Amino acid sequence: MAILVNEFTFTPHQIKSDWLGNNPSTETQILELEARLGLSLPLDYRIFLSITNGFSAP
């Protein structure tokens, strides 16, 4: 819907793919993040990161 409304600037790739998310995090990146933070992330957040490492901020 955000792409259709066209109120924000999206990359050509985001428009073509209809996906506003970032590339997924690798397991190594998630483990490095947990080590840097000194904690274990909740499973549902780890799954979220493995699908998309966040979304672009319009």
C-alpha cells in the first residue's frame, strides 16, 4: 500500500519486488549481535531477523 500511495521514496528493487524489508540476517550475524549485546534474543525476534533485518523507514 505504501508503494501504491507513493508518499515515500523507495528503491526500484523495492517497488519491483513489493518488498520493503531489508536482506535477512545470517545466523552468524545474529550470533555476533547476541555476543555484542551480551544476551540471547527471543526466538520470535531471531526468526524475524532471519526473514528480514528490519524494514526501510519511509
